[in-house]
Amino acid sequence: MKIIFVGGGTAGHINPALALADYIKNKEPNTEILYVGAKGGMEKDLVKKAGYKFEGITISGFSRKISFESIKKNIKTLKNILISSIESEKILKNFKPDICIGTGGYVSGPFLRKAGKLKIPFLIHDSNSYPGITTKLLAKKAEKVLIVNKEAKKHLPKNIQTEITGTPVRSKSSASTKEEACKKLNINSENPTILSFGGSLGSKAINTAFISLISKHFDNTNFNFIHGFGKMQKSFKKILSKEKIDINNPRLIIKEYIDNMPECMAAADLVICRAGATTLSELQSSQKPAILIPSPNVAENHQYHNAMALVNENAASIIEEKNLTGEKLFNEICKIFKNSGELAKKYSQNLKRIAITDSCKKIYKIIESIIKQKQGV
């Protein structure tokens, strides 16, 4: 079996592809896998680190702003689409895949379009509850569109072949219990632990609310706090010091980047985070209650739709960024832990109910079926 994965731009497009690639290689070690991404994109390093072959195509995204710079960028993108079409055809004819799988990002568009013209079957996997533009444009040509939940289906044409598969998540070794994780992190497991982060770059809004919360309420609670402040705010620890917050307090773990997420997630009783598709899949997989703060700076406001898919199932809380303050965040935390964590338990139960834990298996069976059908087996 020969498979091409294509997707990039964000970890949310790359990690599901790598999770599925790992699963397939484990099931069929002789499978040949090639990953196609944008030249200069973050996917190149992540894919090579995962041990897969990578080829890049020349592509860029369109700007939706109205300005001279945007016009220049869009003219360049139109030129790149022509170049990427030629590069895509060369890759497809050389590799001769049995199937292509697109996981999102603008790099998927021209490549899958070319695969379709060459009569090579392809699948689209969209991790968001509100499918992106690339998915909508190519859906009719795909064998199937693989979606995360029933909410996503509402935003696609009725004649599109869809299947709810959830989002593949890479298997990671982690502490199996909160006690083991807290021991590794050197924090008291008897205290409720709150994990908060805004992604690898961080979120100024979440950071600001966190500082406000800690300044006013840290000394009056027994919470452990683990917070990842991200690359954007290098002065974060200095700001905490100015607020007279002891960053060496044993109940505080403050890091630029949380590189031990499995342990931190296992230790957490509550997670405060954005609403990216992969993050939400991990929350469902681990059944961790969460306060979701969707980023308003994403295409088609898809993080809000992702968050609401859980909120509507009574599986998470939401605070929109425009309403986010330290006090509001603290009040929501207290609400979740009130009455011996009654709401937290309810969220965990509902996350378990809606979680799709066999996403890779579901998609693998679909791939097998399509390839056998094309080969007349």
C-alpha cells in the first residue's frame, strides 16, 4: 500500500496525519508513506522528526484583507498555485500512491485537486466542527469527507459522502494516574490542579487573565497551577515577580512551553485552553473538564464552533475572549469545583460519552475499503 498525506500550516493539520500514519505503519509495516507539505512550512521538521519522507510544494495562502500588500500577496499566491500544480503532478506520477489523504491547510487544495484530475482517489479529514474552505471546495471530488462530529455535517452540502471518525491522536506514554503524574511534577496530588495554556506561541488574553487570577486569589486557594505562557511573552515571569507572585512556590509551575504535556494532562483536574481541534480531541480522550477560550483570530471563527460542539453536549464551559477577565475565569473555576466537583464530574462523563477513541481504526478501514474497491478485490 502506498499513501500520500498532505496538510500543514498548523499542528492541528499535521498531528492527525502523523497519528494515522503511525497506526497504518504499525498495522502494515510495508506501507510506503510520503508526506507532502508547503516548502518552508513547520510540517517539514515535524514529519522528518516522526520518521517519514517529506516533499514540499510551492504554495501560500490568500489574504482576505483589502490592502495593497494583500493584493501583492494574492498575486504571488496565484503564481504559486500554478507552480504547485506542476510540482504536485510530478510527485504523484513519481510516487504512484494508491490513495491520498488531506488533513487541511492551503497546501491540501492544489495537491488534492491534481490527484483528482489524475484519477487518484483521495479522502479529506477535517478536524473542525466548522469545515474549512479547502474541505468545502474539494468535498464533491473526494471519496469521503471524514468529520469529527454530527455538528460538522450541518455545514457541508447534503450530497457529500461523510463519515464521523473523530480526530486521530498520537499515542503517548504518560503517568497512568494523577498521583503518579503529580509525583513526577513534584506537586501535591491532594490539591486540585489547574492546567492552562494558549498554544506554543501563547495567548496574551489568557496570560493576562491568569496573572489577574493569581494576583487576587492564589493565596486564598489550595489549587496547584501549571501554566504555559508561550513564546510571545518572554517577560511573563518578570510580570509575575512585579505582582509579588513567588514563581518558586511549590503550587506553581510556570513554563514557556509545556513539553511534558502527557504528565501535566494526567495531573490536571481542570484544563483552561483554546479550542483547537487536536486539543479538544485530547480532552475527550482523557475526559478532562475544561474552560474553553476560543481564539477569535482564526479562519471562519472555527474554534468557537469547536468549543460549542462540546458546550452543547454539556461537556465543557466556554468564555469568549472578549469577555475574559481574571475574575470571570476564577468564578467559572469555582463553579466547576463547587459541591465536590459535581460539574467537573458531569463534564468528564459527557466527554467519555461523546469521545471517539478508535479514530485511526475507523479511518484505516475506510482506506482499506477504497483501495480494495479500486483494485477490484
